[in-house]
Amino acid sequence: MGWGLGDFIGSDAIEKYDKMFFFEDILAKNHFLKQFLGGMFIAICMTGLDQDMMQKNLTCKSLKDAQKNMVSFSLVLIFVNFIFLLLGALLFVYAETKGIKVPVIDGVVKTDLLYPEIALNSNLGLPVAIFFTLGLIAAAYSSADSALTALTTSFCIDFLNIEKRPENTQKRTRKKVHIGMSVLMVLVIICFYYVLNQSVISGILTVAGYTYGPLLGLFAFGILTKFKIKDHLVPYIAIASVIACYIIANIPSNYLGGYKFGYELLIVNGILTFLGLILIRRE
């Protein structure tokens, strides 16, 4: 397009996409306060409570080094996320300039497909398509391998008690579970493709509001209280909290005075789990 970075940031074309903070309507999903609080707790759950994500901090020599690592990494992420926002806006500007339409599937606009549409079906050439495909595979596998390993380990240890089995059967069991988790992940991806009517990142954050809510409640309960609980009832509390949040999220907004739940639903989920754990505490 003949632009440098300064030309792009100073152009009129970016004005449609340069607004990041919305303060006008507190009832709307994208109000700043909702986005800020919801994003903060999503970061706590998806990063702070994730062994895979926190391992880099846990391997530091001292607590002070770990704290430095977390702060420096957070600052880097702010810069990286800003670059990604700029690149996302640039994709839409480029598409509009070149007359490339956002793909529509079954009447639903799929903004996630704009990137591959430009890379594979525009006039950028074969090298761009090849590098795009390689980059996509590399990004997907770097996340999938650690996730599959964590899922396999958790299921084998927490559900199958594999350490109590004979050594000659442990390896075979791990392989079977790993294959099963791989198949399950493929099925989840297929379900996401057909069920989601929003962007993938928005869908993931919405799902996180349900899946991480009980984890947030359990973590807060363990940190803030010294109560002992009836362990066998915890799964029921977690499931009940998720169901309650799903019902709350689907209440028509006119019954709530126009209020629409956004990512702050994660906080509601955590609070419900916390209250449920108080109900099953041991006397």
C-alpha cells in the first residue's frame, strides 16, 4: 500500500478501528469497567492459575527474580498486544482498499477468516501463502503439545491413579490417554467451528467465563478462608455454578434494565462458587 508505520497510524483509514475504550453505556457489554475487570480476572485465571504459563516464573532463583520476570513480561505483552491491534486494523484497511470481502458462512460474518482470505486468496503470491500456513501450524502446535501433555498427565494421575499401577502398564496407559485427548481436542475444535457465531478469541474468552469461574472461586476460597470443606461435594458446586451463570447470561436484557453481561460473568461465576463452598464447609 506504499505506507510506512507513521503513514498508517496518521491515516484517516484507521479512525474506524482506533477506539479501544468505551465509557458511554455502562449497560453495554463493551463498557470499559466490564472489560477491565473481566480481563483482569481472565488474566489471573488463564495465566496466574495455569501451571504451564507460570512455570517460567516458578523456575526463577528467588521470589524477587520471579517478580521481576512477571513485571517485565507484562510490559512486553502490552507492547506485543498493541502491535497485534495495529496489525488487525491494517488487515481490515487493506481488505477495504483492495475490495476483499470478509468471509460469510451460513449468514454469519467470520472476521477470523479475513487473515487467511488475504493470505491465500488475494494477489500476495504463493510465498505469502506458504509462510502463513507454516506460521499457523507452528503457532497451533506450540500451544497444543503443552496442552495435551498437561491434560494427559492430569487425567492419568488425578483420575486413573497411574502411579499405583504396575510399571509395564503405565506407558501403555499414558499413550492411550494421550491419543484419546488428541481426539477429544479435535472434536472440541469441530464443535467450536459449528457452534460459535462470534470470533474465536471472543468465543474463547466467553467459554473461559464458564470454565475458569469455579477455579477462581476455589482459589479465592483457599487463599481467603481457613474453612475445611466436604470435598466430595465440590464438583456439584462447580457444575451448579456454571449452570447458574449460563442461565443468568441468557436472561433477556430487558428483564435486567438493559444490562448485558460481558466478560465480567467470570467474576459472577467465581462468587457463586465461593458462596457454594461456604455452604459445604465442615462445622
